[in-house]
Amino acid sequence: MTNLSHGIVTFATLYVATQDVFIAGSAMLGSMFPDKVEGPLFRFIHRCYSHWFVLYAAALAFFWTPEVLSAKGIQLWQMGIAHMGRMFLFWFFAGGLLHIVEDAVCGPVPVLYPTKRTTVLPRLFKTGSVGECLFVIAYCAILYMAAAGGIKI
Ligand SMILES: [Zn+2]
């Protein structure tokens, strides 16, 4: 999946789930991290350590506080910059974890070992294809209808 698609799908998912732009925006930035961190080595080490869910799960456990799910808006400012940074990093790495799930629908990702990629979900489209564009549009439309219908995802 392209970075643009990762950003759109992650932002839409977390905004519908939380109704919080800070959370959705933090996760959107984090959803671009796994591909961006590969840098110029993208062609050689793509979907390796940067796409191993264990690292993101460990980061989520490290940055977890009970307030990451409840603090909103002005509460964030009142809690101080250190707490706000911790919340940003929690949702940033949550976005990274969503990136891996999103990549799993368009190819293999590492599961047990960071250097061994496995197909875990059926491949729905090729990265950068018209199919990916249609998937993103359909996914956002379903989220919109679910949110408009009052269904909490
Ligand atoms: Zn990726």
C-alpha cells in the first residue's frame, strides 16, 4: 500500500473510532513510518524489521497510560507537554501497527521472524494499482456509512 493510502485509511479508521483529530493525526503520521524508516534501503530490506509487529506492540506497551484512550482536547494541554508527547508516541506506533495490517492485505509481512515474510491475509490488490485506489474509496465509504448510521467501530 502506498504512503498516501496508509495515511487515508489510518486517519479515517481512528477518527471514526475515537472522534479525535489528535489521535487520528498522530496515527496517520505513524502509519507512514514503517516504509519511510527504510529510506534508501527500501529496495533491499522492504517489509523486514520495520514491519515486524512485535516492535510496535512493545512500543505501545511502553507508552501506554490509562489516559491514552480518554484524554481529549484541552485536557491534553493541561496534562503538560511530556504527557502529550507520550500520547503522541502511543498513537504514532499504533499507526505503525495499523500499517502492518494494511500491508497484509496486499502482500506478505513478517510474523514470527522479522526477516521471514508470510502471507497472513488474502491479497486484495497490488500496491499502487487501481485496485488499491478502489479499496481505499470503498473502505472510507463503509466507514462513513457505519459512522453515519451510529455504529461504533
Ligand atoms: Zn509497508
